[in-house]
Amino acid sequence: MKGAVLDVAVDLRKDSATYGKYVAMELTEENHKQLFIPKGFAHGFSVLSQEAVFQYKCDNFYAPQSEGAILWNDEDINIDWRIPADKIIVSDKDSNNPKFRFFESKF
């Protein structure tokens, strides 16, 4: 790990008391923290440092046909990515996801 990231998980389990809520944790080369994200959660991150290198483990091989996403700045979830609005850089792929209210959860 190098630098700092804000790691975020959003609960997508329809029957959960925390459905649509998120948890965020800062992971840095100094604090050595990890965040476990189980099935049924969306995952995203923002880079808080000038440069960041980090890794995550998955419970299975990458399966693009199973991929889904929600809009990163959805107002219903209201994630604080801890980056000033004028400094945010988002990929085209992440800019075109549906809002949470239109997301069809498989969980």
C-alpha cells in the first residue's frame, strides 16, 4: 500500500436494515487498515493522496457479466468522497451508471 484511499461499501441487500447506506474507511500506508466487503455490497474508492497503490482480494474470478454499478454521486446515498468537486476525476464508465433508485439489485 502506498498513499491513501477512501474505501466505500454500499449495502445493496434489499431486505437489510442498512439497505442503501454506506460505510467508508480511510486506508493508508501508515494505518495498515483493511475493509472487508461481503457479497451484496457495491464497492468504490477515491484516491486521497497524490499517488496511491493498493490491492483488494476477491472471492472469485472476475466475471464481467455479473458486474453492476450505481452512480458515484447519487444524492440518495450522498457519499462524501472527501475530494473537492473541482478536483474529482471520474471515468466515462463510472459517469454513466444508473441512480440508486433505478438500480436492480440481485441481492
